[in-house]
Amino acid sequence: MNERRFVESIEVDGVFNVRSVAGPGLAPGRLFRSGTLDHLTPRGRNMLEKLGIRTVLDLRDGTERPESTAPAFWDVLHHPLYDPLTGPPRTGEITAIYRALLNERGPALTDAVRALAASPAPVLVHCTAGKDRTGLVVALALSAVGVPDPVIVDDYAWSGPRVRPHREEAVRNLLADLALDPAEHTRSVELHLDSPPSALQSALGHVRRRYGSVTGYLEAHGFTADDLVALRTRLLGEPELTVLHLSDVHASDRQDPFVGVDGAGRVRAAVDRASASRLRPDIVVVTGDLAHHRATATYPGLVEIFDEIRNRLGCPVLAVPGNHDDPVAFASAFGTHPVEYVRGFRVLGVDTSSGALPRDELARLSHELATPAPNGTVLVMHHPPVPSPAATLAGRELVRSDELAAVLHGSDVSAILAGHFHHPMSGVFTGIPVWVGSSLAYLQDVGTPGDSVVAFDDPAYSLVRCSRAGVRALPIALRTPEVLFRSSPTLTATTS
């Protein structure tokens, strides 16, 4: 993925290095960054007002700021980051400067991030060049809400080429008065004019080594749980993920007398219905049993259908195997270790085709969840971690679910989507909502004795909407039922 497409540079008269901070899951138009506003023209001021800027966060100390500024549409908050007794460094190596700032000015950096979280948005953050102090505050804020490092680093690296044309002459004059050897001079020029990705990568790595995470760093300097909620709300808004959930397709190679179910055709029919709905999916997930009795000859056709779905709906398709699937052939056709990032959510699939989560899958899941996603993770699996009320399905849930519970403890998983039971069901697993999707093959009668299976030819799929506020799941019959009655303010219908 080309992360650079998230950077949105903006031309503002009298200001350089202006851009909207954008990326996966970030609400647009909430956070902006720039160099100094000291030379903002009336035309530039009008531009910022059109952007809706309500708060300006100035990270400079009093010696760097003009004594007076023109009245503005926005409130200006002063949060100087460098020690006012020393001010910004004139020379030095950029990585060492960042590390010292993080080590020595943690409370000031944290106060700046807190101000960003608590202030009316949109917020514009700036210092002199909008590169170093601004870069660190923005990076800490983005990392704390789960924005991926490549996006954060790319946003930071965008500054150098935009700072140099505006600051190079002043920096050369500043350094000319100092007795610097060639190596010191080169390092100091980089400090003032460049934004090498390695500098921010080193800074983030330093924080994580000492504090475990960026949120750990902020918390160590007074950042509270309420502050983090405010920061997430400020930067992420209230995003929602719409999932088209298909399950238990049981596609047959026609040599298996499986009640004549055309599983592949039903996948197409479900997509037809979903594409006509106003609830357009952001992703399609298929929770196992794509084939019936390991009918691997059906996989190429399903691969073609999934490609059609990607092109038609413009969204990814993520599939995991079930106990009816052949693990080796499934991996060859549909891939392994599935994960998709959509609207700031991470949709993560795991393989429970054996009825349990193998050790390597648990380890992979633990590794993935160690880094939170901006809007949380949706876990996709075949075997539900909660039992069915049906007697015939007793003991058919995920085996050793306690191992999964241990991995999910304290993670950002906000929903679990599963299949296998052939009947829709909701539940809760270790505090996480679970939705067991309907089957495209058949609906199982949950009221039969334990030694009986009764299957109704009533295929269905689900639309699931996930957000930080919760999960809403809607089972939808594949076939259009008869209309019992219609009612609207202008229509009265009778039945005969």
C-alpha cells in the first residue's frame, strides 16, 4: 500500500509546510499541522478560517513568538516544549535532540497532546518549522490511537522538502556564526531543515523500549484514561464498519448428493442483494465451510466469484477455513494469515478448521494484537467460542476456548464473527460480542433431539455493523418472503 497518498498538502498564503493529518481511521479535517503563522496574510487567514480551524496549538516559547498578533477566528494555546531557559537547540544531531526532548520534557509533551485532545476541533499544531516539535506531538497522538507507524513516519517525512526552501537561507546564516567542524555543520543543517524517517522511527522505538508503548509513555507523565478517550474521539470520530457476513457455503462438486444446494450461486445471490441495499459493505467475510466434504474442485470457482465481488463492491474479501474445508487446498486457493485494514478497523482471520486454535495461530494472533488498530479489531473464525443452545450441537463450539480468552485479554478486539452452527446466534465471550452468522446452505432446527438433525432450506446471510459503541447484526433471508402488509403515511394496503 502506498501510504503517501494519505498526505494532503494545503497552500496557505504566508505559511509553509501546511497539511491535513490524514490516515487509516482518522476522521478527515480534524487535525492540521504547519510552520509558524507569524507571516500569515489576510488571504491565508481566510483560508484557515474556511478550513474551520478553531484551535491553534503553538509549541514555541515566548522568545520565539512576536509580541502581538492580529485577532483571529481561533483560540491560541501556548504549550512550549523546550526548556524556556535554553530554548530550541542551535546545533546537534537530530536523533539525539529528539531523545533528549522525550526524556527531559515528557510532562510538556503530554500536556500538548492533552490540549490537542481536549480543544475544540479542527486543531492546527505548529512550531517554527512545523517539523520537529510538531512532528513529535503529532506522532505521539497518532500512535496513541493506533495509527500504523508507516503512516506516521510518512507524514513526518513530508516536512523536510517543504521546510528547506523557506528556511535554508536563515539556517545557513545562523550556523555561519558558529565555529562548527564540517561534520557538526552537516548534522546541524539536518536538524534544522530535514525530516529523515529514521529520526522519528528511532524516537518511537526509544519510547517503546523504555515505556512499553506510546500510551505507556503518556500515562507515565499524567495522561489519563479519559484523556485517551478524548484523543480517540478527537482524531477518529465515530467510524463504523459494515461487514457482509457469509458462512457455511458448502459448495459441492455435484458428485456429492448434498440436497442439491448451489453454494456458489447462493454466494452470488447474497452479493446481489447486498449490492442493492443502502447498507453497502466495507468488507465481505466468509466464516468457513466454503466446500462440502472437502470438495476442493469448487475452490477455483469461488476464487473467481471473490474476485468479482472485489471488483463489483470495491471492497476486500476475507475467508477462513472450516472443518469441511481441506486446509492445504484452502491455503493454496485463498491464502493464509488473512488480515485486512478497512476504515481504521483491522479484520483478522484465524484458522479453527481442526476445531481448536493451533499453537502457531494463537502465537500469530497474540503478535498481531500486540499493536492495536485505530478503531479496533474484528476477529473472524469458523468455530464459535460460545456454545449453541441446540442439543445436536453440544460440544461443537471451539475447543480450548480458554487459550483464546487469554490471548484476547486486554486486546482491542471489539467483535467476533463465526459460523459453523447453521443458525444465527449472538453471545458474549470474555466481554466481547460474538455473532454466529446464518448459513447459506441450510438453517438447522435448534429444537430437535441430540441424535437428530433437521435442516430447513432457508439460506441467509448477515450484515454486521461494528463501532466502538458496540455491534449490531442483522440476519437477512436470501429469498424474498411474501409481503404480509405494507404501511406508509400515504398508502394503505389490504391483504386478501
